[in-house]
Amino acid sequence: MELTIQGLKTYIEDTGAGDRGTVLFLNGWNTRTSRYSRIFALLASLGWRVVGFDMPGVGRTDEPPQALTIADYAAFTLELCERLELRDVVLFGHSHGGRLALWLLEQEDCPLRCEKAVLMDAAGVRFPLSGRKKAAQALYKGLKFLGTNPVTRPLFADLYAEQRDRRASADYKAATPVMRQTMQNVLPLDLRPRMGAIRASTLLIWGDRDADTTLEAGREMEKRIPGAGLAVIRNAGHFCFEDNWPQFEAVIRAFF
């Protein structure tokens, strides 16, 4: 199904009878809804309606004309929910979608009623840099200035480009300029300060080998979100459901 949300043609997946309620699924960065089809099918088999969508600039959804902030993602999501008349939902967010879910759950005036939430390998925790990393960051910022300044650029441009490409993630390299700026807007966010305000019954699901949003972040959320429970998926990475489906399925069945 397609709807136009904030001027963007948006691809939406809507499946399941919904006898037990609705799950609003929020995808990870640059991840199409189709990658989560097995999760959608499982939840639908348990009696839930599942609504997911390709986020702006991903899959079959148009790219926004300018870079987004987390508040922009939230406004986009809420307009989509309004169009679909979604008011009571279980929020289920993976990675960047988990960051967005946290943002929505923390808002006192959020129009969505969310009594339950699932955060899977979720983003949203930024630990302080070590002294060594701070020094490396300062050196890189200095090199960036030298490599982009008109006076020093001829001498340092190649070295800066080499270091920039070495530091950049695969997602950043693959992104368009608009989505690169969007990444710069949302990746530095640390949502820990208001996690204590979350009132939804929250399940945290984490791969024990997640190198993108580490298990340490999951344990931090478990400490800060009142009553949260952490399920650790063995021998699994950032897409934990793909690496150990049997354990993941058992966790989902128990929670839902």
C-alpha cells in the first residue's frame, strides 16, 4: 500500500487481522520493510495487526527534500498513524527505529497510546568518548579544516579524503548528501536522560555479538527504563532475528 505522507510517496506494509491489537514496526536505518517479513508473519499469526513502512529515503519511499532530525521522523510517523487511524499500538523498533521509538515513548504529549514496547538492538545510547578517542577526534577535525580550507587544501586534501573514507561507515558511504546530513543529525543523540520517563512495559531484545549497537547499550537501557527486561539472543549480531530465529521466536511468543 502507498500513501503520501508529508509530500512523500510512502510504502506501507499492513498485515494481520488485529484481534489482539496493533504493532507499529519502526525499521532500522536504510532497511526495507521486506527484511522483517518473518517477524511480521509471526506477529500476524499470533493475532496482531502489524503496520510497518519504508522510512523516508529508503526502499520504495521518496527521499525528503532536506535532511531530517529525529523530531522530523517522529512527526512523519505520527502523521502516518493519523492517516491510518492508529491510536493504541505496541511500538516495535529496530536500531534507528528503536531510537525513534524511544523518542516517541519519552514525549509526554505523544498522541499514541503505547502500553507495551519492544526495542531490538536499538540505537539511542551514546557513551562518552575515551581520552584516546577524544584526541583522535580532535586530530581528525584539525585535518578536516586543513583539507577543506582554500589556503591549505592543496597540501592536505588527499590525506583528509583518505581519512574521511576510512572513518566512514558503509551506510554513510552509500547515502545521498541529504541522507548523510540526516545521519549527522540523528546519530549523535543520547536519549538516556529521559528514559526514566518511559511508562510502557518494555522488552529489550539484543544480539550478544551486536557490533553496531552493543549489548552494553542494551544493559544501559535496562537500568534506565523502569521495569524493562532484557532478552539476550545467543550467537547473534545486529539483526539478531536472522542469526538465531528459534530463540528470538520464543521470546516474541512469550511477550506477545
